[in-house]
Amino acid sequence: MAVVSRGFGARRRESDPRLPPGQYLTEDFPVLSAGPTPRIDLGEWRFGIRTEGGAETCWTWEEFQALPIEDVDTDIHCVTRWSKLGTSWRGVSLDTLLDEVETDAAYAMAHSYGGYTTNIPLDELREGRAWVAFEFDGEPLDPEHGGPARLLVPHLYFWKSAKWVRGLTLMDDDEPGFWEQNGYNMHGDPWTEERYW
């Protein structure tokens, strides 16, 4: 996929203690995407979780909207060094979704409409730390920011919050996703600057 790098902007140093090392504060919401922006009809949208044994649980948009919905206020941090503080989202917790499947897997691969993938340890998606978000700042999530729904894993660099997410594949062993195959860290903790290999 061709890389569009609008998210790589000028860099400034900040001293806000809420900023991880090497990050600068932005009031904008920069866009960094690999490839074109998918346009997904809500009537065709699906989110599924496939276990390591091959069982799949799937939700339509209507079924997904009937699940418990949470408000999430959080800071987000991009590996390209911008951070945005106090963002507001709405979505369904991964705890709610993973409660519907039986698994002993240790890792997940997130899959997006458009072909993007990213790997995440499964325990990083539990305990109120990850959501499938469909609203940002009180509005439906724009396609440029991953709408109609994106993964939201705000304690990791934002490339782990896969835009246009369509599902998870649960895995016994860790495997690299798109950016991880291209030099990004397998984990992506912004507070320890796990940016690259």
C-alpha cells in the first residue's frame, strides 16, 4: 500500500507532564493513513471475532448499536510525535465483545476494511482499556478518522487503534501487522517510546 503521510508534521517540544517523551501537543486531529479511505455502508458493516479454534462471532451495525455503549475521555498519542489531550469518544468496550467468545489466545490481530492489520496482546484489549469507537467529540466518526468504527487503544501509540476496523483474529502467538512488518514496534507503548524495532 502507498503511504500517505499527512500526519508527519512539524515537531515542537512541550513540557506538559501528560505528554509521553518525545511528543508535542496538537489541537488538530492529524490524519495519517496507509492507502485510500474506505467508504463502508452501514448496512454491510460487520465486526467479527474469530477465535484461535476458528469459531466466529459477528455483529451487524444494528446488533452492535444494541450493545452497552460507553463514553470514553482519553489522551491519544501518535508515533509521528503528536499528542491530543482530552479527546471524547463513544463506543463498545472490548470487554463486552470478548465476553461473547471462548478463548485462551494471548494475542489479537485487528483487521480493517481496506486491508490494514495491527497486532495487539489480548490482555491490552481487556480491563476497560480498549473499545470499538464510532463517535468522536459528539459526532459520528468521520471516514478520514476511521468511521464508521475504529479500534481505540489509547494507552498504545495510535497506529494500534486501527481505523475502519472489521474484526479481530485471536492468536496463540504474536505476529506482526502492517506497520510492524515495516519497522514499527510490536507493542507500541508511548511512555517508553516503543516506536520502532
